[in-house]
Amino acid sequence: MRRAKAHNVVSQSRKPTSSLLLYLSLLFSLLDSSVVLGQHAMPDMSNQGSPQVSTMPANNEVIAKAPQSIMLNFESEVRLVKLALKETKQGEILIDFRYSPAAGMHYIQPLPVLAAADYYKVEWAVLDANGELVRGSFYFSFGDDAEPPSSYMEGMDHQMQVISPDYRLL
């Protein structure tokens, strides 16, 4: 009878150990996952795997007259979550962009009548097929005496794209 009691004690002492091991293995697997680290670790900010985009007007393009719309063409389906137009003196121009949860490759946004300015900046953000937030921007100018936007900005990034782990950066 004494031996049976000893067996029960050993059995009970193994249960917390196996539960503890299970808990620790789950904890380490979570810490190893990108879901937990995504909010705290700095991601690789290279453009590897980011959606390729062409725009109209093209980045740093000088066009004859004000564009009536902005076009973004991606090589893969994305969800456009932000589209903003900015001018150096007025700041943000209202373009009535509305988010649509449907994924697409081609986006056209009508523009209001634009006043003459040194240049305009378009900022955009998309969610790619993996749910990664990718932000980008491009510049354009228009008119007979217009200069390329890069002539106003020393060291301007051309068609900047950044993969961001945090949606709050919009």
C-alpha cells in the first residue's frame, strides 16, 4: 500500500512539469513568431517582395497641363488604403479618396482643378497579398515653365516605397 502512495506522488509531480513544459514551449514559439516581434522589432525595409507600381503622372514628370486624374498600376493585387495629394504651399488637397476593401491592380482617382504650383506630391499606401503595409510616394509638376520636382529638392527620394509592420503609420 505504501508503494501505491509513492506512485501517486510521482504521478502528481510529473503533471506540473509536463504542463510547465507545454507552457514554455508555447511561449517560446510565440516569441519566435513574427506576430509578436512585428510590433517591437525593426523589419527589413528593403523593397524585396513589395508590389511594383507604375504611376501616371510618372515620378518627377513635368506634364503640359494639370492632370485630371492620378493612376496607380500594380503588378499584383493590393488593397489601396491611402491616397493623398499634397502641394508645397497649400498642404493637403482634398481629392475625395474613399477606401474600398476590394483588392485590385489598377486604381484611378479623379482630381479637382489644380492650381499652378512648384510641384505636387502623391502619397499612397497599400496592403499587399501578405497583409503587409507598403507606403510610397511620387512627385510631378505641370505647366509651360514647370521644372522637374527634383530640381526643388536636393536628394529627393524617387518613388519611395517602404514596408511597414504597423498600420498606425498611415
